[in-house]
Amino acid sequence: MLGDRPALTPQQTAYQRMLTGDPLDAIEQARSFLKEGTAVAYYEEILLGALRLAEADAAQGRLDDVRLENIHQTVSEIIEDIASHETGEARASGEPPARKAKIVNIDARKLGKPVFCISGLGRLDDCAALIVADALKREGFNARVSGANTEIDAGNANMICVCFLEEVSEARLSFTVRKFARRIPSATIVVCRLGNQFEAEEQQSRDEDAPHSLAAVIAAVAKSASVKTRREQ
């Protein structure tokens, strides 16, 4: 009755819940994590870990469009619920969200033209863009997810984060960077490579400039923003 199968990891549990398209259990898991940890830590340790499992299955052709849509919908609802849950907690306690170390107040120095977080290729990349945008907001950046080209073509972007979780070739990466560099030369382009295949040391050594974790993405954006600020002064 007890069985001999090992217990699922938190990442595997989250992934299973994503596949069902019912976000309630996944949201409860997130809320449980947030009792002791931060939202960014949850994204890094649990949510991106679950999405890497999804990416591995997608690369093997094991995920159809319905499952991919379930995953995207679940990730969207988790992120939305975390924000509303934190706001409710802050109001109930009478403390500003920043004091609870879960939401960071917007830094006026980082306002202005937004950081656009754009999906690199497929539906899992859409999920990565949602996570990156929310993590950057929590660090005070004016970040938003963009699937449309209008604002980018109008020059309303200070920085563009192209988010890849799915497998992507070097040629595709180079093409993507060139495309955005032509369309908005003044914007800094940060390529975020968050999938399984980019965790190997050999890949890291070939592409040291592309952030491979959420913490590295935040650091790269902060560094680029600092450089831009100094140039404008």
C-alpha cells in the first residue's frame, strides 16, 4: 500500500498540475511556498523548473496544443493570484508590500520607456516572458509582456528581453537579435535562455552573455539599465 515509487519533486508536482489545466492546486502550492519564500524564488525554483520539464516533453513531441494551452493558462493564473494574494496580505496587515519583502516599490530611476518581454518562439516561451516580466516588475522595472509590434516599432522600448524556454538554434538567436536591432537601434536587447539545453557547462562557456536563470536575467537588465543611465547623464 505504501508503494516504492519516490515522492514527486515540487517541480514535478507543479508540472502535473499544469497539465490538467486546473490551476487551483498549483496556486495552493505557490501560496505555501510564499509563506517562507519570495515570489521570485518561487519562479526560479519551482515554476521555471516545472516549465523545463514541459520543455523536455515538448521536445519529444509529447505535448499537444491543448496541454500547452493548459500550461500557459495555469502559469498566467498563478502569477495573477500571487499578485492579488500579496496585495490582500499587505492590506490585512497594514504594512506596505515592500516591507513584506515580496513586492518591491517602483524605483523612479527605472521608470520611463518600458522593458518589453517578448516570447522567442512557442507557447512555453510565452510562459517564460510572463515570469520574466513579473520578476522585473518586482525589482522596480517598468516591465511588460508584449506580443504586438506596434509599440516596439514606435520606439517605445528602452530594452527588449527575448525569452526562450524552448529549444532554439544559434542561427535563430542571431536572426532575432538582428531583427530587433534593425527595428529599434536605441533599445538594448537581452536574450534570456532559460530552457534545459542551456544548463550544460559547455553551452554556458560558448554563450556567457545570455542569462540562463531568472537571477541572471535581472542582473543583466539592471546592468544594462545602469549603463544607459550613465550614457544619458
